[in-house]
Amino acid sequence: MCIQEMHLHFEMPDAAFYAEDYPIRITLENVSDKTLYNVHHAIQIEQGMKVFYSDGTTKEKVEVSDWFSKGVEKFYPGDKLIFEASVSIF
């Protein structure tokens, strides 16, 4: 039996264009009926990326390079962790 506790969803445009931002939204959602503990969501940040993080209540700009991890101690049913990244194609 396979039990799915979380869904990872990617949203992005179908095409990228030179010198235009390419937005990417990555959402991790608790789809179970249980509270999950110590859940972390990580993204590798490359040069030229603008990255924002949201836990559904606040949105903050990420000002670091390399790997960035954000998480919560308690991840309640229906909760989401969201990364929004924007990359320019040079």
C-alpha cells in the first residue's frame, strides 16, 4: 500500500525567451490528514536567480547563494511551503 503524505508541484511557463524572466513556482503541500514534523524544502540557487519563500502567511526574499533550505516544525494538513524563483535567460 502506498500512502501519499505530501505533493510537490512545479508551475512554469511552456517557453523561455532571451532576456525575459522565467518564473518558477515550487509548492510542497501536506495532503494527508496528519500533522508532519520537521519538514524542509530546499532549492539550489544559481547566479541570476531571484527567489522568494512563503509559508502561506508571509513572503520573504531569499538573499543567499548555493543551497537554501526552509522548513517548519509542524506541517499541518493543507499547509503549503512555496518557493518562487525567477531566472533570466542570457
